[in-house]
Amino acid sequence: MSAITTAISGVISAGARFDRAATTTVRDISQGNDIVSDLVEQIDSRNAFQASINVVKTADEMLGRLLDIKA
């Protein structure tokens, strides 16, 4: 699997994790439950999303430089 494919998979996974955490946060707030772990999960999934985006950017830059060298 290429770096870009892996990174895009990470973006999708992190987005889904964030959505689940946000839904859980809303449910817990409406029920008066503690939301700290939900917020931590949102932050963690946001960081995973950003890391995956950085991998996509880096792989794209590397591919662009390789094409420049070959041209």
C-alpha cells in the first residue's frame, strides 16, 4: 500500500472517530454525564486526522519533486 493510500485511510478513520466522539458528547451532555473522555477522544481523533493530512502533503511533495527530477 502506498503512503498516500494509507494516509487517506487514516483521514477517513480519524473523521469517523471524531464523529462518534461528538455524537457521544452530545448524548452525554443531554443526560448530564461526564464528557471529559469524550472531549479527549475528539482531541485525539483531531490529532490523528492532522497527522494523516501531513503524511498526504509530504507524499505529494515527494512525488512532485521526483517528477521534477525525472523531467
